[in-house]
Amino acid sequence: MQNEMRKGADIEDRLLDFAVRVGKAIDILPDTRLARHVAGQLVRSGTSPAPNYAEACAAESKRDFIHKLSIALKELRESSVWIRLIVKSELIPEQRLEQLQDECDQLCKIIAKSLVTAKSNSSHSDIT
């Protein structure tokens, strides 16, 4: 219950849901050398944004917040590339990954906007 009250809990929940969906996509990949490689990469990049975001929310400073949020964005962008590679390689049909790709893109935009805001607020506080 307390987690729902915390600022950013909705984004953290979306990132957790994204990680779960990534896991399910990985589980339906075929057993090929390429698919095993992509699965290993995607499981790392697709499951790390949620804990990195949680760490950002508990950051010790604005600089730490920006750093941890930047890692979450980096991992989301990497996940997007792996998802696109799965589709281009025809490992999973595109229509099965459209919603996952869309959610990844939306999360990238949200985190990127948060970073812009945080950096802007940080630079304003550096001036004063």
C-alpha cells in the first residue's frame, strides 16, 4: 500500500510489468543460437530499468538521481533494439511484439522527459 503512495510508483509498476512481459517474450523465443544470444541480452536490459528507477527514486542527490535514471533510459533503449532485432530476424511475429515495443517506446519517452526536467532543475539550482 505504501508503495502506491510513493511518487513515481506508477512508473515503477509499468517498468515491472514491462520486465514481466519481456520475460514472457523471451520464453517463447525459438531455441537457436541467435535467439539464445538475444534472449540473454534482452533479459538483462529489459529487467534492469525497474530496479534502476527504484534506485533513482531513493537517490542520495540530484546527481545520483540523474545518473540512475540515465541508466534506466539506456537499458530501455537497448531493449527496444533487441525487440526490433527479434522482429527483423523473424524470431517472433511482429504483431506479437507490437504492444511490448509500444510500451518500451512510451517508457523511453517518460524517462527521457523526467531526465530533461531533472537536469533542468539541477542546472537551475546550480545557478542559485
